[in-house]
Amino acid sequence: MAAKVVKYSREGVTYYEIRGALPDGTRYEDRVGFSERELTFRHLVAARIKLLRSEYEMACQNVRAECRANIAAPGWVKQLIF
């Protein structure tokens, strides 16, 4: 699933927000904010954005696993049990 990372500033804080859809159709949103001083540590900011993306991927995997586990069997399958 594709996710979009959006950057915006509000009251001196820069936010990075990840938005995307999960396989079951629900929306996924998460964000992290950095002050101007924290933005000087670019490697930490980049690492946190990578973590946001990996958390989104894990959420997608968890939802896919739930969908696979909840596959409904047709009604006639229940009749085959002896």
C-alpha cells in the first residue's frame, strides 16, 4: 500500500505526517513534530521518518494477517463435518 508523507509547520514546529489506507479500507495517520533546534539533527529526523514508514508497513501486514484469518467459509462447508 502506498503512503504519503506530508510536511507542514505550525507555531514553530515542523510536523511530518504519514497518511495512507490499510488493506481493509480504514485510514492510517500518524505524525511526529520537530522544533527548529531538533531539525538541525537531520539524521535523527530522517531516522524517525523511516520509523514512521516502517510502522505503517507493520500495520498493513497486521491487517493483511487479520483479513486472511477472518476468511469466511461458505455455508455448505459446515455441512461436510461428520
